[in-house]
Amino acid sequence: MIQTLQVLIIDDNRSDRALIIRELQREFPQVEFTEIINAGDFELAISSGGFDAVVTDYQLRWTNGLEILRTIKAYYPRCPVIMFTGTGNEEIAVEALQSGLDDYVLKQSNRYIRIPPAIRIALNRLETQQRASLLEIRLQTLLNQVKVGIFRSRPDGTLIETNPAFLELFGIKSLGQANEMNLLDTQNCYARLVHLPPPQHQEREVQLTRSDGTQFWGLLTTTLNIIEGISVIDGLLEDITERKQTEIILEARVQKRTAQLNAVNQELSSANQDLEEFAYSISHDLRAPLRAIQGFSQILLEDLDGSFDSTSLEYLQRIAVNAEKLDTLITDLSAYSRLRQADIQLESVNLSLVLTEALTLLELDILEQQAQIQVDEPLPLVRGNRLVLVQVLTNLLSNAVKFVASDVLPQVRVWAEQRGQQTRFWIEDNGIGIPSERQQQIFSPFTRLHGEEEYPGTGIGLAIVRKGVERMNGEIGVVSQLGQGSRFWLELPTVMEQS
């Protein structure tokens, strides 16, 4: 609202002017008046301007209210004009309203109070119109500057209006040229939209042709609307040629990369097959001559023991021992290969039963080493594979019993703890421990931390453990310090027991 209201009061009756001023001062805290009582004053006011509203009588000595209204609207079309008169009639009122009059108030003793509200309503209406006009100007400016084509079309395909960006996209200069060339088939857009459920809206990528015959990719967004009972298609059209070309390039790269990966996968598949065949060859073809070596060595040791001198006997014994080591190595390699290739079925497994089975397999080693095994029951159910878990726990327990100092009796503790939805199974020993810098290496094949004479083995046991746990979707690790024992752990999903 205007801070200081400037009002022209056009009336040649001093008393009426005073009453109008009195009512306006009651309504508006800041208001100034210019009283017009003759043609000269009126001409000066028109030429000077600066007023915000006009209150005029109809019957004046030098003119009438209609002429006043027409003159003001001719110079100041938006200025509110209120006619306050007692000499007019209905015809004059209608003519005045058609000429732009904002309100018509009869000049009676109880009607003066209507003048301030009439002015306030007229000023509020003017402010609303000005805001709408400003918004329309801004919107039109935005539509003219935006790089997205905007259009409205009839269902028969005739474009009603477009923004400059739409014409620029097609390389044309006018709406008429756009309709003549029919570069965008909006009739087809209507046919697509009319059968859709509300809201009738569609977005699709289309390939279009410009007026010069060149093509471009557009993102076409259309909506079916009803404007004053008439169906129209409102749409947006964005040039996405650059993005589409990038997508095509990327798609070509993806296809090329996919082909390369497929080739690599085929090579890996072939390599895995070769590895599997090699493992089978080790297990089958090498075992026959190995058994012959072991068998004949044993015969020589048993039948001809007294015929050999000490050196020859030592050589023969070494042959037998190394043949046995080679047989163990082949067994471990076969087990590792099977874990890599086999289809592992996961199910609910009772850790207590698996542990019992593993300890049974290691019974002779445990007795020989005089090992003490402590199991903290109960042990939970986990999701895994029984045979693989037996193999994993057998290797871990075997290491716990084996890798101790020569003057130490092995002591092993086994327990489990719940960690959210997972079970962590621990095997703790009092062995020689593992240096921190080697704790990740020990799970790789053929990794040995000690000499064969000190702690015999193939160096594949922990690799088998890791591979088995991974195939069951679990994790494995170790906590250890050199000379202070080790705590190996493996983690698998817990299976909740049904109550």
C-alpha cells in the first residue's frame, strides 16, 4: 500500500469536499489532498500528475464527471476514480463503469463513509493487477530466455503459441511457419495422451528434423489440459542431442568393455578348467607312481634292512619320508582345488557336532601331543556346510596342537560369541604365536613361517581354511603375538533356533 496517499477531490461544493476529506483522514493515517474547483485547477493537476486516486462529483459547473473520468483514464489508465454524486442516474452509472470507473457512490448524508473503503478496495485491486502484470512480464521474459521450447497446441495439431526457444530449435521464424511445416506432430501427441489415465502426462525421447533437414534428439514432455472447456496439449521440448551422443558413445564403450570382459571370463573359465584338470592329474596320475615308490621303499626297508650300510639305509628312509610328504601335499592340493570349484550347499549346522567330529579325526595327534582341549558349551547353530566346516576346524585345531614350543604341552580353548546376526567361533592356543607383519600372509597357499624340520607341513592348510570360510560367505582372521599364542576366529551367520 502507498505510504502517503495523494487524492484529487473534484467538487465545487466546499462542504462536500470537507466531508470527504474528514472521512478519508479517519481511514488513512497519511493522506494529502488536492482540491479541484475549476477547469484550470484540473488541467494543472493532470499535467503535474503525482496523485494516487480521484474522487469526483458528476455535476460540476464547468464540466461533468464522465468527462473528468475519460480525461483521467486517458492520461493515467490505472488511477482509481470514485464518482460521488447526487445528480446522476443508473444510465450514467453504467456508462461510467464501462469507461473504467472503479466505484459509484450516491451523495447522501450516510454515504460519505463509503468513500474510504471504495478507495481502499480500488487501490488493493490496482496493486494486485500490478503484481500480476509484473509476474506476467517476468514469466514471459523467462520463457523467452529459457533454452527449453514451450508450446501449446490444439488436438488437431495446430500450434496455438510457442516461445522463441521452440522456434529456434526447429530453425524457423514464426508460429505460422511452424504450423505450415508441421515439424512436430502434436496430433500424434494428443492421440497418445487421450488414452492415458489422469494425470494425462507423458515424457519420451524423440528424433526430430529441423527446417534445414538436419536432425536432433529432443526430450518431449506433454500434458493434456482443459482450458475453458477446450482440450489443449501443453508441452516442453529440450534439445538432448549432446547427451544422446554421449550416451551412444558410452554404450559403445560399454559393449566393447563387455565383450572384453566376456573374453576374459572365457579365458578364466578355460584356465579354471585347466586348473581343475591339472588338479585331477595330480590326484590321479601322480598318485600311481607315488604309491609304487612308497610300496617298494617299504619292501626294501622291511626285507633288506640288514643288507644296507648306514648311508644307504638313510637314503632309503629319506625316500620313504619324502614320498609320504608328497602324498600329503597332493591331498592338500586336491582339497584346495575342490573348495575352489565345488558347489557348496549352505544349511543349518550344529557347531558342537562339527567340533566333535573334528576332534575325533585328530584324536591320535591330541593323545600324542598330550594336548588339553577346553570347549565352552553351548555352541550355536550357524549357516554353513558341515563337510567344509569339519575340514576347516580340523586344520585349525591341528595347527593349535602342532605349533607349540618343544617343552610346552598344548592347551586349546574353543568358544563362540554372538555378534548381532553373526556367530564368531574362536580357537585359542598357547603356541609360538605369529608376527603381526605375517598374519595376513599365512592364509595364502605355500606360506610357511618355519622350517620343515622344525614344524613339518605343506603350507596349504590355512589356505584351505580361508577358502572354505569364504565359500560359506564367512570371514576369518587371527589375533596373535609372537611367543604368546594365537586366537584364530571365523565368523558365520547365526541360525536362530525355533522355540
